[in-house]
Amino acid sequence: MKYPIGIQDFGEIRRGGYVYVDKTPHMWKMISEGKYYFLSRPRRFGKSLMVSTLEAFFSGCRDLFKGLFADTVEWDWQQYPILHLDLNVGRYTSPEALENMLETHLSLWEKSYGREDYEKTPEARFMGIVRRAFEQTGRQVVILVDEYDKPLLQAIGNEELQAEYRSTLKPFYGVLKTYDRYIKFAFLTGVTKFGKVSVFSDLNNLEDLTMLSQYNAVCGVSEEELHQYFDESVAELATRNRLTKDACYERLRHDFDGYHFNVDTVGMYNPFSLLNTLKNQSFRDYWFETGTPTFLIYQLQKTSYPLEMMTREELFEDTLNSIDVMDENPLPLLYQSGYLTIKGYDETFKTYRLGFPNREVEEGFVKFLVPFYSPNKAEKPQTYIANFVRDVQSGNAEGFMQRVERFFDGGDYQVAGKAELYFQNTLWALFKLLGLYVDVERHTTDGRMDILVQTKNYVYILEPKIDQSADIALQQIEDKQYAKPFEGDGRTIYKIGINFSSETRRLAEWKLR
């Protein structure tokens, strides 16, 4: 089986004999039922391939669709004028970068359809191209925009540059509404949705497919599709990794499944990691290895967001679907970027609860976070976590706490933000990463965070305090009987009181009982 790793051209996939999961039923549903669409999905989820599939369909390339659902529909299979704007390839570090990218596309289209002298601005030139393409061909125009938001995402943290990009893109994309009579179909993709006060504020004619349950599987691979198209490959993967076939399916599900774009929808697999795993016959974090945008960490730190709330806070749908609120709340950005997904829905309050979609994302994201929240930069996360785990599993509570103490040594006590949030976020990152290897739970009690670490032979109960004392922390463990559920199960119980200093931003004292 040939896997289309990194291939986003529908024609190349079909002509080259690569496996193709038939998404043309979703494509036809769009074409037959509407006209203007927007779709948000995480990176490397198949958005560009859908754009390419639409381009091939409107180009009249029926031979490419032989054997697919689209070959069975009633369609004229004529060639429509197509304007395909791909913003995914640029590096947008200045206003000129976006101007040059638009210039490249506009000049190319003008070679086919001409230009009038009075058309000066990008939007005026775009309008002229759309009108002339219709007049010269007698057919309405198809407009495909891939990764419309790439310039805006790369400018996060630079408000002046973002404002420049918005002022350029808003009237440019506005042509889709102004010139409706000349347009047959329009499809825009992106990772995020800059909405109400941004580039889409005038485009109320766009239908957002992102959370519509009938389009849940428009990109990615469902469990049903995994069995239908890749069952033989999964069997080979199982044999190679000494797993039963059922166990192999379960591991694939645990590692790469779990993306939900609405409530009560089937989970979707990340196609990039899934296909790489099947091709290489090896389990690795392929999606995460392609890089995590630092703007995500920038927004988390800029908003002083409490990390433990990422999987506990509930959001309304209008908040979830727009990152215009990202300066107050970074969760919509994390959700739309694919690092969090929908885990639950409260019918009463109409709110969504988020969580990590799968092991690959959770483990990779936490590993990526730790260096940004670690006061001590001396060791790499993998190194000091390995040592933490060895101490925990061997019952070396003294050694474990000495490492915690050293973890906070060497940090900058001038770190911005409230001391309590600083310690909570740092401990969250540390113990979340530790929890990937041993059982760690965190509970909030009376506004404070207590930590429970469990192994086969040991139980560690940690109570952190700020500007109090280790004795007070230990007393709380006793008063609230945190150890009671574990008494009599044969494991050794360690009770650890910890006190942090808000002045030095270090662990000031700890006691073990």
C-alpha cells in the first residue's frame, strides 16, 4: 500500500496509486447544498487535500474520481474558472511578506484574465479578476483559500503587524460577498477563526462547517474508515510490534484518535500520525515532531492562565469558535489548533468542556510546556523526569523531594505574575509530565492544590503551601485524612508538607512524615 505522506495534491494521489479515503460524499454535500463555506481543523488534518479535491472536481477531471462517490453524481464535469489562494507556504514577518504573496497570486491570475489601470489595491484587483473570469468564460468563479489565517497566526504577539494584516485581508476576503453574482462556490480553510471584530466580520454569508456533526468526518480518519481502508496494514503493524490485532487497534486509538468537533460525534484520527505509523510500522509522535507553535505558549503566559484549568474550564460555543478573545482566554486557540478537543457538553448551561484528544498530544504538549515553566533550565525535561520517576518508583521520598527542591533552584525570582499562580503552573507542568509515567492526581482543596502520586508499592501525598510552613501543610494532610483511603492496602504512605516562598520564588521548606 502506498501512503500519501506529505502529498496534498488530489491528482498526484489518484494518478500515483496512493491510498485515498473517499471524502467526496462530504464534498458533494457542500457543492449540492450551498455555496460559501469555512472549515477549521488542526494542522496536517487534510484541509489542503480537500481544497485540492474541490479544485480537481471543478476543473472537470472526472477520470480522477473513477471509483469514488463523486463519479456517481449528476454533474456537467465542465471546467470552471478557479482562483486558488494558498497562504500556507509563506513566512509572514512583515507587511511586505503578505503583500508579496498576494501580488504573486494576483499577477498569475491577471495573466489569464487581464487587469484594468484603475485597479490598484489588492481587493480592487481581485474584484476585477473575478468579474473578468466570469465574463470571459461564461461560468461563475470558484474561489479556494487554503490557510487563510496563516499570516495572522504568525503575527500573534505583534499587535501592530496583526492590525496591518487584518486591514489588508478584511477587504480582500470581502470580495466573496460583494461579488456574489459572479461566484459559483467558495471554500476557505484555516486553523483558527478570527471572527466578530476581525477579517470575517463582514462575511456573514460563510457557512461554518467546523462544528456541524454532518461534517465531522470531512477531514481526518474515522474508526470505520480505519477498518475499511487500512485493516491489512494494521495487521502488519500488529505483527511487527508483537501485538494482537485488537491490541494494535486499541493502541492506535489511544495514541492518535479522540478529536471531537462537536458533542456526540465519533472520534477522528489525526491522519498524519496514523499514516506515518502504518507506513513506518513504528509508533512515534509524528504530528508533534513536526513542531509546536510557540505562540501557544506565548498566549498561555501572556494571559497568566492557570494550567490546571485547561481541562476543567467550560466555554460557550461563541467563545470556543473565535480566538478574538485570546488575549483574555487562550483556550479557544488551543482548541482550534488541535491541542484540546471537546470532551463534554452541559445541556443546561450550553457549555463545552475540553481535554486532550489522545496520548500523543497530551504527552507532547506537556513535554513542550515544561521548559517554559521550569525555573531551572539546567536539565532537559526527559532527564530530570526520568530521575524523578526512578525515585518515586523505588520509594526514595527524600531523593524525590531533593529533586523538587533543586527544580526550583536557579529560577528567576523576578518572574512576573502572582506567586501562587507561578507555583501552581510550575507544579502542574512538573507533575503532569511525571503523571505520564506514574499515577498522579491533583485536587483543589480550600483553594489550594494537593497532589497524590501512586505506584504499585508507594503512595505520596503532597500538600503545597505558600508563605506558611511545612508543619501547617502536614497538619492539613492529617486533619483532612488524605491518607485514610490508602490505609491497609499494604503500600508505604509518605506524607509531605511543602512551603514555598513568594519572595524568593523557591521551595523554602519541606518535611516528610
